[in-house]
Amino acid sequence: MSGRLSGLIENQNAFILLFAVISAVKVVLSGIAPASFEMKDIVTLIQSGNVSIGPWIALYPALYNHTSNATLVAQWLLAAPGQTNTNLQMTSLSVRLPLFILDLASSIALYYTGRTLGSVTTGKLTALIWFANPYALFGIELLGVPDVLAVFLLVASIAMLVRKRPLLSSIFLGLGVWVKFFPILLVPALLLYEHRSKAPRKNSIATVLLSLAGLAAYLQWTTPSWRVYLTAYSPVGQPFPFVAGETAINNSAFVLILFYCLMIFFAKNTKNLVTLLLPSFLVYYAVSNPSPQYLIWVAPLMALDVATANRSRAWLLPIFYGLAFTNWFFSSSAFLTPSGYSLLMFPLGGDNLPSFSLAVTRLLDNSIIVNMLLPLVSSALYACFLAYAIDTALTWLR
Amino acid sequence: MKFLLMFTPPFGDLINWASVAEILLNAISTGHYNQVTVPGVYAGLGFLLLPSFWIWTRLPITHPPVGHHHMLFSSSMPVLLLAFLLKVPIFLADIGMGILISNIVSQATGSKSKGRTAFLAWYLNPFNIYWINIFGGMDTIPTCIFMAGLSLGTRSKWFRSGLSLAFAAILRVFPLFTFPFILLAFKNRLSNVVLFVIGFIVPLALAFGFVLSTGVVTFTWIVGIPSRQFWLMDFFGYSLTNIYVKLTYVILVLQFFVTYRYWKGPDLIPLATVSVLALLTAAQAYGGSAQHFIWASPLLTTSVMLNRNEKWSCILTFITACLAPVISPVPLPAVTDSLTWGAFYAAKGNYLIRINLNQIRKFATNKTKTLELQMVTNSLR
């Protein structure tokens, strides 16, 4: 199996063909999949006009331009998948196409990062693991949220760092923070990496200053309600419990700070960038309550980890995303959309439901699922965050 | 002495067990088997108590009505006789457990004297004496069957081992949590896995069929238990970041990961021990603390006899168990509750870490030995 896979990766034509096929699938699904509730929220946000809108809005020119044609957008939001109206399909495609392009751009950036850290084959494997991940397809193209913009900026930052372009790396990092805040969680790990690799101090200063600039810019676009944006509600919907803490000692802040301290103590000999960055996100997931699409943040790092650092961890990756997918399925009522269809394109509401849809709706209402299975899946996913973080962090000691 | 302790006045669940046995005896004598739905999941253990209860009904004494109102802490002779008779099966299970532990230890160490010491370590443990002979903890019976399954497993009798574990799981749910861990003991021998899994599944399937044959109502009743008896949710432990993330599941999955990833060629006893101990370390104070610690007690006894460096962890765990509220036979001031609970849970957590470290060190030692061997071999070439 691995022989076949490596053969496929090493063969340039086969690799390009594979990428083309995956791209075609993503583009077709972008055209026919129903709009998600998150996309509806974005439209509502644009139409409301008086709410702070982040720089990520640049990803949705189609929605911006369509505000004059509100009827078409409203129709698209409620359209069933596979409808024959070309206008609606083109609307769907034009909304999702920039996301797909960033998805592709991220895989290219990952290819160069993998190639720099390993070989051409490593680069291809890294790009493939990212691009062929069905969870990323769901979280990026189908859900239509802007996380992929920040993910791309983060991957570009890492690519620049490993290619010895520290200033560009810091700029991309700062831009990432400006768009979506979360890359700032990696700053301690990046500083540690720069220190361990004996980089000039000005690099670290650039990382700190540009991250802070990104943070200031982020707070600026979320003003006046940045605290609420960070906690209860935001267009990027991120609950950051360590900001929202109501008690004197906030558990999430405590654990994250403790983790960073442990990293400084124990990762003394580590020069592997990925094994420093990856646990930072995983620990954050473990101490927060991440929305399903946030798990895309870590996908490029996992791809790099499996391809460049430790193949023996590869089996954890499908388990991680399998659990995440199952958890998402149950917690989102089988990916329900405003059209009454699932993102998996079967109906979930209305009369004359097919037997499969009825079976799914019964499954979602089943008390055993709600009381026993969903806690098991959610808890196993949570355990997976910790297990992956522990396994990665143990490489610091080698 | 143990025999005399069985004559103590009944309290706690013992009276409930008498009620279960009474319902089942009525069901059999009247032929109305749908009454089995009343005790539900407790029916399995209730059937095992039937002979004791039947003997009591045949005694030439005045039989008071069964129930807490008439029997709680009663010192009347009929009630003491009932308590004694109901404790006879667990008295036998207690001796059986000692023999099983002794056999497992003798087999693993090749020393009969260590086996005898293990028997005494089990049989004279004050925690066990209190919960088995005084309280009348019926969980001793499924735990004994569970240990019989492990004993059979250590002798590679996997089909019978699976059968025993399944019968224990029918009586009490905890062996189900150990099942995935035990699968790690097979060291890639597929035929053994198949035998074990078949042995495990057949009785469970038959039990499931029996439950369905008594009517879907019984099944619905069993499924609905967590919603009626909220304390059962205590076994899931605290909710962490949201209501679906439960500490018990998290700890069990993490323990499974650590076992799979970092233990080398694990044996049956440590596998079963960490699974039960992880369950009881994560479950909340009510659900996982009282008589249910008897699930872990024989495993800890066996484990400490096989690994003497667990001695202090084991002693600490049992001392804190004896002092913990609800478990402690001597009531302590309420202000000490949080301290004694905390100590008990910390001791369980410490023991769990101890076993993990032992197993991981074993892996590290094996690895080092292999490397050293390679170096020696290379130097000889």
C-alpha cells in the first residue's frame, strides 16, 4: 500500500493527475453543494452594514457585489443541491472559488515547505495529505468559512521561515493574526525555534512586533466589541475562554501558560519547527471549545509532521479527523443547511423524505446516540488532541 | 471470623438485593416471567441469590416483609439469617477470588509461596473484609467471574476467558470497558483473538436475545436507566470543555492510547488493571467510589504481588479507600470529606501512573537491552 502510494507520489504525471482530479471534485462540489448556515451568517453580516467586518470579507466579492441583487443571493441560500438553475450554481461557485484557490495555494506552500525540510517526495506527500483531506474540503469549500485565508497566511509564514526569509515569515504571521487571531498562539513556539536555531535577535523582534501589529489590527477591526467577538459572537465565531474567563483563575489561560513554560524547559534540544508548533494548537483545542472548522488550522501542521517528522504517527491523523467528522456530523444535525438539505446533499426536512434521510433523522434523535455515543465521540476527540500533543511533545526529549 | 461478620445487621444495598430475589422468586413460582422487567439489569445477580432467599423462606421462622422499613439495621434473628444467607454466595466468591489471585501469581512468578502470600493479601485486606463480609457487596460475584476470565486468559484458554468476561459483563457493566484493552494482550495472534471475541460475544448476544424475548419494554427500560437514575452519569465523570466531553471517556481513551503506543507486549493483568483503575479514577465521587472499588481490589492485589515496587502505591490506595466518605466504616467529621475524597482519588491516580511507568520502563529496558545486544554482536564481528 505504502509502496503504491510512494510510486504515485514519485511519478510526476500521476501526482499532477491526482491533484487535478481532487481539484475537479472540489470545484464541482463548490458549484452544487447547498449554502451553509455559516454562509448565511456572512450574508446577514454584509447586509446589516453596521457591524465590523474583518479583512476576510475580501474573500467574498461575489456576495458583496450581489447585495444589489439580494433576491439571487436569498434564492441561493435556500436552494437545494443540484438544482438546474445555472445562475444559482454560478453564484455558489463564485462564492466558493476564492476559498478553493486559497486551499490550492496552501497546498503549494506546503509542497515547498516539505521540499525544503525533506525532499521533493516529502513536499508532494505533505501537499497531498493536506489537499486530499476530506475534512478540509468540508471545512473550507463546503462550509465556506474564511479560516482558510488565515491558514494560508500561516503556511506561507512557515514556508518563508524554513526558507530563511524571516522578515517575510513575520509579515505573513502578522497578517494571519490580523485576519483570524489564532496564529498568535504559535508565537512562543516560533520564538523558541528562532532561539534554538541561533537566529539573529532581530528576527525574534520582528516576529514579536509584527504579531503585535497583527493583534492591534485585529482588535481594531473587531472594535468596539472585540471582547464579544473573541468570546460569545463573531463573524469567525471563536470562543476564547481564556479571554472570556469570569473567575479569578482561568483554566485555559493557566494550562496554555503552563504548556508554554514546559515547552521552554523541555524542548531545549529541539530544532524541529513542526513538533514545536503542532502541540501549541492541540493544547489550545484541549483547553477551549473549538468549532469544527477550527480543526483545519492544525491540518497543515499535521501534514508536515507526518511527512517530515514522524511517519509512525500517521495512523493518528485519520483517527483524529474521523472522530472530528463524526462529532461534527452529530453536533450539526448531519450538516444541516438553510435549504433543509445536508451538506452531504441529502434532504433532512420537508415531506416525503427518503428512507435514508428518515433513518438519519431518527439516528440524531436517538437517546442512546445523544447520551452515550456522542459523549464517547466528543471525549475521544478531546483525548486525541491530548494524545497527539503528548506524542509530539515526547520528541522534544529525544 | 469472616463467618461471624456475615451475621451483622443488614444495611445499604443488601436489602435491595433481598427485594430483587423476592421478585424473581415470585416470578418463578407464579410463572409470570414479565416480572423480570422490574429488577431489570439487576436480575442477573438476583438469580444467583435465589437459592439463598429460597432457603430463608423455607426456614421455620416468622418472616418479616422484605424492605428497608422493617429490615434496616434490624438485629432480629430472621433478618440476621437473611443477611447471612444472602452473603453466602459472596463469601464463596471471596474465597474463589483469593484462589484465582493465588493461581495467577503462582503461575506468573513460578513461586507457590508468592501465590499463598497473594491469597492472604486478598483475604485479610480490611477493605475487602468490610465490603464483602459486613456490607455484603454483591459486586464481588461478577468481579470473581471477571478474575476467572483473566486467570483463564493467562493460561491461553481464550474462548473460556471470553465467556467468563461476558458473563461478568452481563452482571455488571465494567468488564465492557476492559474489553478493548484486553485485545492488546494477544500480540497479533489472530486465532486467539477470534476465540476470545466469539466467547465474549455469544453470551452477550444470548442475553440480549433474552432481554428482547421478555418484551421490548425491558430493553427500553434498560436503555432508559441513565435518564432515570442520574447518579449513573457520575460514572462518565465531570464534563470538561462542553457537556459532551466526559472525563471518564477521555481518561480511558488516553489510557488506551498510552497502552497501545508506549507499552511493549503488555500482559493481561496490567491491561485489565489500568482499564478498571482509569475508570474508577475518572468517575465522580458517588459512582466510582463506594462498593465499586471492589472491581479494582483483586486487580491491584494481583498487580502488587507481581510488581513489588507498587507496594507503597497499593498501600496508600487502600488506606485512602478505607478513609474515604461513604466507604469508611467509621464516620469521619464532614469537614474532612473533601480531604479524604481528594486523597483517595489522588492515590488511584498515583497508582495508575505507577503502573504506566512500570510498563513504559519495561519497554525502555527491552529497547536498551536490544541495542546493547546489537552493540555487543557488532563488536564481536
